[in-house]
Amino acid sequence: MKQNEIAPAKINLWLRVLRKREDGFHDIESLMVAVSGVHDLLSFDVEEGEGKIDIICDNSNLSLGIDNLIYKAIKVFVDGLSIKIKGSVELEKNIPLGAGLGGGSSDAAATLNAMNKLFGLPLSNIELSDMAASLGSDVPFFIEGKPCLSTGRGEILSPYLGQLTNKPIVLVKPDFGVSSGWAYSNWEKSTKLIGVDYGQQRAEWGEVVNDLELPVFEKFLFLPTLKTWLLDRNETEAVLMSGSGSTIFSVCSEKISADKLIKNVKSNFGEDTWCETVHLIPNS
């Protein structure tokens, strides 16, 4: 049985960290939206029976063992249905690692969706979301697939029906990633850097602010430098770190501005700097 699934990236248009919980997680409020233009592609070839699942990917930085979220998603699905499967999953990895773009979570959700289709849709979206929540805080969002306000540790979702933007958004990721766990664990003890603008900007959807910029900027000093540089550009209307970083996104007024911004990023920070232009995926 074969199935292909697209796993889109996401950005957090704003993110507030409210408090640390007794279970070690943090309560947050965030507006999460999937984007078109950057996605992973997963190709499944599986069948029922005793055997193993091979995950194939040419990205040497990605673990393909039992700690991979694709493997974990398959396991939670087959355990839930009390079935056994064997076969392979080929992953075309385009979403950078440690980027704050939800690549691993999106792959996990795409895996649950693929398994559900391959085995005749035995689970409802609610049941899939329950499985997704056991894999990670962001995974249920990718099951939903629509703009959402996320609360709790990120797994409680409500549809976002407000205004978004159809303007191009430029993603810029440096050559390092940031651990989400590290960012949250250092949130309470972080302080603002002098001369860095953490203040709320405004956009079509409202505020543009990310509380995780505090710990991440304090450790990774290139990121506040990058954000400040982007804010000073005429091409940008709003600039923010997505999730726990390390990606910084810039809302641009039009495609020509986005193209110009990418050209300037590469000329100032290196031709191999990862940059992509994306658009928000609205409610269908």
C-alpha cells in the first residue's frame, strides 16, 4: 500500500509564554498558521505483517531511529489499532531542523494522516488529534491544518477566524538550530538585551511578539543582530522569530520587496544563508 503526504511548515505569528506548569510544560498562547512554499514530502510503502519500518532520508543530521517522530507516529497508530506493519517511509526533508517551523511535528502529523488513509480511515480527526498530542505539543495543529489559536502547552486548539495577510513572508534561518526544550526551560531566567526591540509590532492579525525571543536572543547573539537588521530594511513591515527559533520571518509588502530582501540577506550574511518566500495558508 502506497501513500504520499505533504508536511507543510508553520510559523507562529505571535507567541506568549504565560507560566511554567507543575508537569514541567509551559502554558502558552499562540497564533499558528501553516505556510505554502516550504514542506517535507513523505512517501509510504507499507503492508500488514511482521517486520520492520525503514525510514529513508538523505539528511545526515536527522536521526532515523526509534526516536524519530515518524517512527513514533507509526508506533502509536499501530498500537492503537492493534495491528502490525512493515515497509518503508521515504522522507524528502526540506524544512530545516531546529528552525521553529515545526518540521518534525508536521512529519508526525502527516504520518498519522497517511496511516489513517492507508487503513481505511478508522480514526476520526478527534482521535487522530488525541494520538498527535501524545507525540508533541505542535503535532495536533498539523492534524487540524488550519489557522489556530493554541493554548495549554500548545495542544488545545481553537479555529482562528480573524484577519491574516496574503503578503509574501520571507523566512531566514542561520546555520544553527535551537532546541525548543532549551528555550522554554530558560524563559523564566532570561533578560532583555540592551538595544534590541522586543516590543509589539502590529500587522493585519494584530500583535507581533514572541516571548521566546528573550532566552534565545540572549544565547544566540546573531539572532537579535539579524532581527534588528531586518527591521531596518525598507522591504519589511513586521519581523519576528518563529516559535523557538532559529528562523526569523519578515512580512513584505509585495513579491518584488521579498525578492530584494532575500538578495540583500545573502549579500550581507552569505550566499548560503537559507531564505525562502512563503505565504500563509488561510482557512479553506
